[in-house]
Amino acid sequence: MIFTDIRLQNFRSYLDSSFELSNGVSIVVGPNATGKTNLLEAVMVSAIGKSYRVKPPDMIRSNQTWCRLDAHTADNSVRTTKITNDKIHEINGKTYKKLPLAQQQPIVLFEPNNLAILQGEPPARRDYIDNLLDQTSLGFSKIRRDYKRTLAQRNALLKTPNPESKMFIWDVRLSELASQIIASRLRIIGQISQDLAEVYSEIAGKKTKLLASYKSNISSDNYASAILQKLQASLDRDKLLGFTTTGPHRDDIKLEINGQPMGVFSSRGETRSILLALKIIELKLIEKARETKPTLLLDDVFSELDGARRKHLTSFLKPYQTIITTTDADIITKNFSQNCAIIPL
């Protein structure tokens, strides 16, 4: 799916603005605080139905009660998103409260905060893997939501007097959902780990031993049974603390470079090369799973890469519709031999 244009009404900093998009590379250029990232966010909301930054009410322009996005695609589809207190999507006249996976245009986002995947706390890595699974694994988003709701119910029950009599049913349900989440995470981490070292070597120009693995205090063998036993064994501790101390919401993804933890023994260049490798693998995994080319959104990251990494990233961008934000268009345009559209703000 190729976006040809998009109109933003009362969206973030925009009152009413329209933009034409190239089927190749569109470069959004302007000073800081001119709405470049807001435009990327609008494309993402139109594509997958949600933002990577805020909840729907916060997308509405200050002092307004609604916002609207209208996007057209090369196959003559019209995608409209209306936000008031609720969020409603409309595609060619058919209305959705939440965009099903089949109606989403896959997105790969590369933005400065992605460094948290490598250098931040475990929730950033869990979210990265789970968000990737949302786009590549049919039904995973529902399992993810159901797990969060069940976990919230169990945590609420822990705070009540004598929760033991009602706890078993929640432990069983949590174990079932946890087992499905773990199976999906292990599968996709295995796919990432298989290609990570090779893609990194292409970017960095040297061979390096890289490993991505899953870190949990529960064995993946017969996981549902193992976590059920763990939940029951840790009930007294969980009651004392007031929350569930074991499960996928407490796990981590371990990244190692030459046998050492990522983020501790890696240089700035190595860190950015690994992140770029992850994004390229993400792109390929989504394209293979969805049988369509994702739209790439690059938010003010091109200038952070050196010449070699820019060249490597550019070679991967050629087959994809790409929207890049920057304060300096010259840095980007000289890396593209094909025509690119400039969107000045």
C-alpha cells in the first residue's frame, strides 16, 4: 500500500494541512518544533490505527474537541480516522472501532528513542518484541491484551482479604496466556538472532559475534505448567508486594556482543549499527509475514549515522515508500540517486 497524500485537521500542531507523498522517498524538512514528527505520527495512525507517542485524546489540537485524518492510497482507497472521546476508523466507507491486522498498512519506525531498546530497561525491549509480533503474528495483539487484563485482575485480587479461594482460576488463565506469549516471543527472537550477526557485519564492515536470547526465571520447557507452579509458590510474596512477580511481564531480551552485555561494553558506533541491523531485520520479517512492503518512517535519525551507515540504510530504502524528517535536507538528498519529494515546513 502506497500513501499518495494525507490531510490533517486539528491534529497535534496542525489546524488544517494537506501533504502529497512520494511513492519513493519524501523528506520532511524544517526547524525543530515545526511539526515534522507530528506528520510522521499522522501517517502511522492512518496506517495501523495507533500512535507510538500518545493516546488518542492527546492527538487533538489544543482547545479543540476533535481531530481528523484523511489519507489516500495508490489503489484508490480512502482511509479516515476521526478522534473525539473515541477513535473511529473508516476505510472506503466501512467503519472500524479498531483496525484489524488485515486492514493495517505495516509500518517500520526508526526514531531516536529506539536506543532504549538496547540501552534502556527491560520494558522497552519487551514492547519492541511484542509490537513486532503485533504486526507479524495474527491474533497476538488479542493475546497480549487478554494477558494484561488477566494480570490486572490478579493484581487487584492480591490486594483483597484472603485472595486464595479465588486465585487458582486466575492463575490458570494467566498461565495459558503467558505460555502463548512466550512461544511467540521465542520464535521471533530466534529469527532475529539468526540474521543479526550477518546484517550487522554488512553495516559495520567487520564480523562480530552477536546473540539475542530470552531471559526468564521460568524454563520454556512445559512453560504453562511451570509458571502455574511458580505463581502458586510465590503467592505469599505477591500478596506482600501487591503485584505479580513472575511471568512474561517481568522477562527481558538479552543482547550480547562478543559475549558481553549490549550497552555495557559497546561503543556508540556499535550501538547504532546493532540498532540499524535490528530495524533492517524488522523490515524483512514484517514484509515476509504480511506479504506487502512496509512504509518506513525515519524521524531525525539520518544525521546521527555516519557515511557508511547512511549508504547501507539507503540501499535498503530503495524498494520502500519512506518518509524522513530532518532539519538539513542536504544530508539526506545527496544519499539518494533517485528523485525524492521535499516537504518544507
